[in-house]
Amino acid sequence: MTTETRWIVYPDGDRQETQKLLRVDDIVDMNGFALAMPPPSERMIAYRVFKIRRVEERGELDVLQYLELVPAAELRELRF
């Protein structure tokens, strides 16, 4: 039996366990929840999923979902 654990990996290297399985290019908030498009404000912290990696060891599968910070200018472009 294999247990699967999903992790959000922030740009500074911190990890947070999550129940959600994200896709590359998803835009999420600080807690890993998808942001509604267009974003409510350009003055918020938003991340983009840029890489997903699976690490499998004996009986365990870790899904690492790496995030990068989305600059305010890019959020501004998404609003229009």
C-alpha cells in the first residue's frame, strides 16, 4: 500500500501539506487555494505553480508542487 502526500513548496523552501492537486501554471494564494480570475487586486500575494515533482520511496509517494511569486505587474495584466 502506498500513501500519497501532497506538498506546496514555497520559493524560500518552506513546505506545507495540502489536499489539493495543482497543475502547472495554476495561480494560487498563500494557502494554495486557486485564485478567481481576474484577481481581486494587484496588491496581493499570489504564486504560480511552475514545477511538479513526484518522489517515490518505499510505501510513500510525495507530490511536490513548487511555487514562484507572481509579480504585481503580472497580476495587473491579468486583471484586464
